[in-house]
Amino acid sequence: MEAMSIAEARANFSSVVKGTSSGGEPVIIHSRGKPKVVIMDVAEYREIMATLEEMNDPEARALLEKGEEDIKKGRTKTVEEIFGEAIL
């Protein structure tokens, strides 16, 4: 992930926005060496926010924790076992 000062971002704002949009890497903007903000593609931001919302849903969180426990205990099945054939 790229990082730049506020002055650099200001001077190159158009190219920073262009470089981060459409799936480009986010850019950390810092002031006096301390990170202040991140500029990122709006689709990526929305995806992160949706994930956070799901993680805050107690029912979804419980299902995720159960799935993680199943994986740790080896309670898994292959794609072939579930669908009867390889998908790819």
C-alpha cells in the first residue's frame, strides 16, 4: 500500500484518485509521519462496510464461528463429496 504526505496528495490529487479508483491500491495519507486517512476505491469501501455489518450481526457471527470450529476439527467435505463431481 502506497503512502504519501498531505502535500504530495494535494499536489497530485487527481492522479491519486485515478490510481485508487477501479480497484487500484488504497493510499495512506500522512501528516508529519503519522497516518491520517486512506483514499480507496468506493466499491472496495462498500465491500468492507458490508463485511463489518455482517460481522456485527450476532446470527451471522455465530455461523462463522461454528464454521471455523468445524474446519479446525476437520469436519469438512470436498467439493466432489458435496456435488458428486469437480466444479472446475
